[in-house]
Amino acid sequence: MFELRYFFTAENLSGTVAAIASLIGLFPQVYKSYKTKSTVDVSMGMLINYLVCSVAWVIYGACTDSKFVLFSNIVGTIISLISVVQKRIYDRNSRRSVAL
């Protein structure tokens, strides 16, 4: 039976905070890029670094059987992949419009 007192451990609370922070980490940038169709001021190096970091944490979470690390970084990986794709598409489109 689920007991609430077992949920409120330091491990579970810190894991929950980490999962939420990972979920919202790049989301504002993804949303802004989608609305403006521009990523000129976003660094591809930062996006790649975030992606590599998230993938490494996914591997670590899988190896250590840590649900919080695994879940939050799978979502972080997806969001960072979306950001990288946006950067590629929107930068290519902005170069085309400048050339015209």
C-alpha cells in the first residue's frame, strides 16, 4: 500500500525537483523559437552540449536504475533534440530569406 510518508524522502523530493527543472529547462526557448521562427541568437554549441549531457544522464539513470534521473533526462533529450532541429531549420530559412 502506498504511504505518503515514503514519498516525502529527500531522494524523492530532490528527484521530483530535478525532473520538473529538466522538463522546463529548454521549453521556453523551444516555444519562443517556434513562435518567432528564429534561432539566430541561440548557440548551437550550447544545444549540443545540453543534448550530450542529457544522453549521458539517461545512460547513467538506466545503469543505476534511477527513475528520476532516467525520466527527467529522457524528456530533456527530447526537448534538446527539438531545439537542435529548430536551430537547423530556422537558421537555414533565415539564410535563404537574406539571399533573396
